[in-house]
Amino acid sequence: MTGPERPGGEDYLPLGHVTGAFGVKGWIKVHSFTSPREAILDYQPWLMGPERIEVYIDGGRLQGRQVVAQLPGIGDRDAALALVRQEIVIRREQLPELSANEYYWTDLQGLNVVTTQGVRLGTVSGLLETGANDVLVVSGERERMIPFVPGQYVTGVDLASGQIEVDWDPEFS
């Protein structure tokens, strides 16, 4: 996932991209970054293309392990194929409010990671979903994988100062 862009002062967040055509009636296949995958269908409008054109989908569903959607004005396979690789983004204001101590992954990326003893480990370069808990990928003098477990390994997140404090031995990878 990439960080938010700020053209025109607004935050934009990527939700996925078009990967192909589905069938012959203009439906598109969508690679979704949301969890669950089909949650991408709940965010309306999508902003598509370099011009960030607002698109309200006509329909969509989970089809096996992929998401498919019908866009207005896209009525055949060729028109759907013309959209392949187009990014799907939304305005940040479209995201639901979070409870205390909840964070969107995009807000954690790029934050500095320091230990409770003040040793800088690097910055968050990504996150992984493992099923048990999310994992911070921290890039510094070497890459570290730190479980995002508040109270155990993650002792503090300060978005305003851009820092995550962790209870982690710097010698442990």
C-alpha cells in the first residue's frame, strides 16, 4: 500500500486497481486492498484515472476469490479491458472514524520506530496481515518484523510526532 497523496490539499487513499475484464458485459475484475476484499464496494464514489473521475459503481460482488464490479458506461469487454491498471482511490474523508488505539495502515507507514530505551530501529515500510496479528515491517540498518500488539510490543503510537514506540530488543531481528 502506498501512502496518501495530497493533490489540491485533499488526502487520497488507494483501495485497489483494475486487473482485467470479467465476462462480456463490461464488468471489471478488481484487486482490492481492503479487508475483507469486497469491502471496496462499500466506498462510493471511487476516484479513477489520473483525473480522479468520480465513479459510482452500478453493482459488484465477490466472485470466488476476486471482486468484480460494473461501472456506468462500460458495457462490453473491450471497454472494461481499457481500464486495466487504473488505480481506484477514495478521499480520506470517506473512511469511517476509528476508535481510540485503532489506526489505518496508511497512517502507520513512514513513522519512525524507536525502542522504549530510545534506540531508533528505522521507519515503517509496510505492514503484513498474518491472521494472528498484523506485523510492522521496519526498515533501518536492517529489516525487522515487529508484531503490532499494543501493550505487549507496541507501547505507544503518536501520529502527531510521527513515532511508534516498541518494547523490542534492537539485537533481535
